[in-house]
Amino acid sequence: MLISATRFAKQGQINLGQLNAFRAVMLAGTTVRAAEMLHITQPAVSRYLHSLELDVGFTLFERRQGRLHPTAEGEAFFREAQNTFAVLGRLRQVAEDIRLLRHGHLRLVVPTPLARWLLPKSLTSFRAIHPEITVTLDIAVRRELKNRVDAQQFDLAFATLPFDYPKTDISSLTKVSGVCVLPHGHKLANRKIIRAKDLAEDPFISLSPDTLARFEIDMVFAEASVQRNMAIETQTASSVCELVAAGLGVSVVDPFTAESFVKQGIQVRPFRPAIIYEYGVLSPARRPLSQIAEIFAATVRESAEEYRKNLQER
């Protein structure tokens, strides 16, 4: 009765060492060969088998003439144990894939200016090296971005700075200057730099008054004492560029949005006085960045820096 109670108390304490020893004996046929397979001693294998029999509460092997023969219960247990080894093998493969960045998922929160050109370019570079990493893009205008970030359902987020978020979880992405966007064939397209005074007569396509970018652009023109011909207002820089491409006027926008419309015929020129657009990388507030997120953030920084240098050389 005492032995039975002890066995019952120990049931459920099976460990991997016991299972590995059991599997090795089943495959090798002897404890000596099993010990060689596992690179442990033969007495260690015997101890594992003995403790496993105590834990499961039945005999796994019959010992006849110095050899081990699995019992019917041992055979049945081995069939079920094989499922465990299959799962463990899969876990080892998953761990290896994660270590080598062959497996994973990125959830990105992205403002509309970066979603137009910089993120697609960065994702192209990133997935060329890590094609097995899947990505979810949550694209939001600035006034929606705060709610997305506060929900903390992301691995990496980007935002135009300043942004209401813990400073300890924000790192710099890049600083770029705003650009002037002109319709194809515009009279100012032959100039290397467009100044505020150059845009006094053309119909000006502006962002809505409730945006930070609109405020900063208005300040630049006011300080330059330039009265613009305000023709159209719209909510996003993308809409501004679409209207410019249609020949409806000129404007000043962030360079990443402008770049995405170059193929549609708009012409992009540096603008002075400089209007600085600063972007940051936001980390989840309650957990560190994953290795995949860190690598992707570095990829975005490289793409942004490459574009900034190319823009200066134009």
C-alpha cells in the first residue's frame, strides 16, 4: 500500500531526461547502447528508467536474461511518447527559426506620410533578406495614431514628432526638410530651390487648418511676408499631391509623400525657408523591442538616410 501511494503521489512528474532515456532504450534495445546515444552513463539510463516507472505507475520493461523487453504497457506508452517527441522537435525548429529570423510577425503602426513611400521601400529591402517574416500594417492619420499607439497592439510604430508618448520609448528616425511640389512643366521647375516668395501668385493647395503641418507652413509664409493665393484645402499630403499632379496648383509637403507621386508627373524641389519634418520610432511601452523589430527599424533608418542624402544632391 505504501509503494502504491508513493507512486500515485509522484505521477505527473515526468521529465525530459526520463523520456529521452526511455526512447533511447526502445530504439537501441539495451541500456548500454542507449547510454552511448545520449552520451551519459549506463547507470544514469537505468536510474531514469526506474524513476519513470515509479512516476507512471506501471512496468515499462521486462528484464529477461539480462535484456530488456518492452511490456504491452511500455509499447503503448512509447506510441504516445512519440507524439511528445514530435512536438519537441517542432519546438526546436521554431526556436531555431526565431533565432535565425526565419519565423515571426511584425505589427506596424504607420502614419500616412511614411506609408506612401518610405515604408514600402523599407519593406522591400527587409523582406529580400527575411522573406518568412509576415507583416501587418496599420496606417493612420495623425489624429488617429494616438489611439492606435495607446492600445499597445504593435511591435513597432512610427510618428511625426512631437508626439504625446513616453520619451523613454521614442527614438529618432530622421529629420527631413519639406519640399515644394509643382505640376509637370511648371515655370518654376527649372529652379534648383523654390523660395516662399516664388509661390505668391500660383494657386496654393493647402492642408486643413487643424493640422500641425499647416500651422508650420503658414508660419513660414507669414514670416516671409508672402501672401499666398489660397485655392484649395484638403486633409492629407497625399490629397495635396494628387491635386498638384492634376495641375490645380502648387504646395509644400513632406518629402516622403512627394516622392511617391513623382511617377504621376509632379516635380519636387527643395523649399526655403526650411520646414523640418521629424519622425520617430515608438517602442511598446510595456515590453522591449523584438530582434525582428530592431532590425526593421534599422532598415527604415537606412532608407530614410539614403533618401535624405539623395534629396540634398538633386
